[in-house]
Amino acid sequence: METDKRIATLTEREKICLRQWPQHKTAKQIAADLNISHHAVEKRLKIARIKLGTTSSRHAALILREAERSDQTVPHLPDLQDSHPTIHPSTGPKMIIGGIGMTLLAAALFALALHPSSDAESTQTAAIGGLIGEYDAQLDEVLRALIASAEVGPDGEVRLLHAQSDSRFLEPNSGYYWQISSEVQGDFKSRSLWERRLDLRKHSAPTPIHYDSNQFSYEPLRVVEQTVLLSNSQTRWNFAVARSPGRQK
């Protein structure tokens, strides 16, 4: 219980540095991977060691790893949040669209059996387009909730006022990811990305843009990205939410 309490005091950035430690072993290597200064890495590791009551970054990394390995069964909560600053499970469309997807595909197959080939092709195209539209609408909803929960702290780094309620953003390589990036600060990303990061387009996008990404092998992603200027900051932040279409659960 005491270890759990200490782990709970760690920030996500401190956890990211600790997760990187077993692979890199030096602050400079971690800084290069996270695209931040090694001073920032050393500061986060020092604070993490103090919180966990150890003088060794390696020991602190092992404590975090064991705690996260034992935390495998997280209650599965409703998928989406509304666009208000306080994040609650949404009563709007759900991110789990397996049923919708199966319905659309069934309709497309039924149309193929009844219509000539040209009509079938048009029907299939419409069904696929409708499915992509559903994905984009749901990604947009999570993106709005993420932006509404973000603020810039005294250290100039972005942080979230409320944790994402969907447990899949905590499960490594779950197919559900978010990331907040800027040119002057390191990436702030969901735990589900683990040691990976999203390669964002990072051009000015005042309104959401949607695109497909194949940056992860065997895991195609549908991505929504938006550039936001948060209060009390002159930094432009790129917010992104991504999901692997093949993940239905």
C-alpha cells in the first residue's frame, strides 16, 4: 500500500523517464529519445527518486515497473468524454463501434448480392466512407475532452487537470493513444504509447485534421490532430488522438 501511494505521487513525465531508464541508462540518452534537455531528465529522475524513497534511478525504475506489471486489471470504463473541462464518461457516441462496423459491413455485403457490380462498388465505398466518418467523429470527441483538460503549469509544460477515464489509454500498446507535443517541450503522451511516440505532422492546424498513419508496423492508425494555443502560454501545442481501426475491444 505504501508503494502504491508513492507511485501515485509520480507525474506522467517522471514515469516516462523511469520507463526509459532500463533501456538507456543515461540521462543524455533518454533526453535524446524524448527530444528534451538532459537537465530536464535529471530533474525528473531526481524528483522520482525522492518520491519513491531511493537513491538509485535504476531501483526507482524497477519499483515502477513492478507496480505497473501488477496493475493489469483496470476496470473498463465508458469510452468517451464530453467537451467540458471536467471529464466524465460521455453519453454521446462510443469509441467501441464494433456493432456499427458490423452493421455497415453487413449492409455492404447485402447490397453486393442484390445489385450489379457498379452499384455494389458504390455501396461498398459509401459504407467504408460512413465507417471512417464514425471513427473521425469519435476521435474528435476525445480530442475536445483532451484539450479542455489541458493547462500549462508554472514550469511551462502542459499537464492534464483530469485523467482520461478510458482505461485503454493506460494499457501499453492497446491501440488507443493520445499525445501533446510542441517544439520547445518534450512529448506528453498516454501511457499506452509506452516507449513509442506518434509522428505528428506538426503544421498549424487550427481545426482538426484527420489522416491515416502507418508508422507502427502491423498497426495502422487513424489520427486526428489540432494545433492549440493554451492560456498563459505563447507555445503552440499539437494535440493528437489516434486509434487502430482493428481494435474493437
